[in-house]
Amino acid sequence: MESIDEEDVQKHRVHLRPITLRNAAPATLHLLPCEVPVNRPAPVERFFTPAIRQGPDGLQVSFRGRKLRGEEVEVPSGLEGYVMVMEEKGEVLVGKQDFSEGSENDEQEEQGLVEPPEALERDFDRFIGASASFSHFTLWNLETFPGPDAKVRAALTWPRLAAAVPRAPGVRKLGNRQALPCTLSHLSPPSCDPRSVGGSKTRPA
């Protein structure tokens, strides 16, 4: 097994832009059992006409000649889903930036009650924001229905597990929000990371 040199691993500090959560419009999402090596908007409606059929056991559709079977998956109760996007590196401003949503943090900082924001580094800091929101999505599988053993269902159990684990010292909390970042997109097939379910984003309703 090959060892990975730590110097070759890129590490980043990721910041969330809270205001994007309020502006995220609802989107229709489909999780496909394939990989599309493109991560940008595409005029899908010009080339594909949705023809989803309701079968006796669930949803059915054909995609490029392959039969897909699917089912609707709801975001866990008390959470909201968000489509998260990473900003380009060039958009990161070097210097100091406050991520709070009000001026109260500034006053507390002057009184020494909170630590001042850390300096940002162009090659180290990254920013993510919500481009859309969702409360459910359609999960598709080749030939057979996804069923309860689908990996994404296991991922959706993580918010409950994360809530039971004490928060690490020094970690900032955005009010009472919980996030479940997923690279779900209404224009391209998404891929969920179980670690992000708990930071396709979610927040208590």
C-alpha cells in the first residue's frame, strides 16, 4: 500500500457564508448512479425530456438506454438540504474578515469577550455558499430499486450521530444551525459525502 507524503496533501480551511442559506431557492434534485465529469450549469432541457413513470414498486425511467429505478428520499426531520458550491480561489480576499451576521460580535470583540477573526490566506482559506435548497431528492439505481441499504441513506443518519458527539473546543457554532453539505445539483448528478451530512446542507427548520 502506497504511503502518502503529508507535504503532497493539500489542506484548506473552509468558511461558510451564512447569508447564502437565506437566499437559496428550492431546486429539484436527482442522484444518478453514474459520474458526470462536469461541474457547471448545462442546458439539460434542450437535450433530455423527462419521462418518469410510476411503476408498481416505485419510479422507473430510461437513461441512455439503461433502465433506472428510483424512489423519493426525504431530508431527515428538523433539517434542511442545501446545494453547496465552492468559490473560486481568486475570490478569497487576503486579510481579516468577520463571518458574523451582525454587529454584536464587533462589540464583544472590543470588550475582549471573543477572539478577533483570523487572517485569511489565499492558498489556504476556501469559502462555500448555498446555491439552492431542497427538502427531498430522487435516488436512482441501475435495474433494481435503491432500497434501505443505499449508501446515501446511511449518510442521512449522521446528523443524529453528530448531535450526540460533544463539539470540539474552539469550534464556532452558527446559532443553532446544523449543516449537511452535499454536492447535489439540479443541473448535474450529485454525490453525497456522509461526512458532510451533519455540515446536501441541512439546518434545523
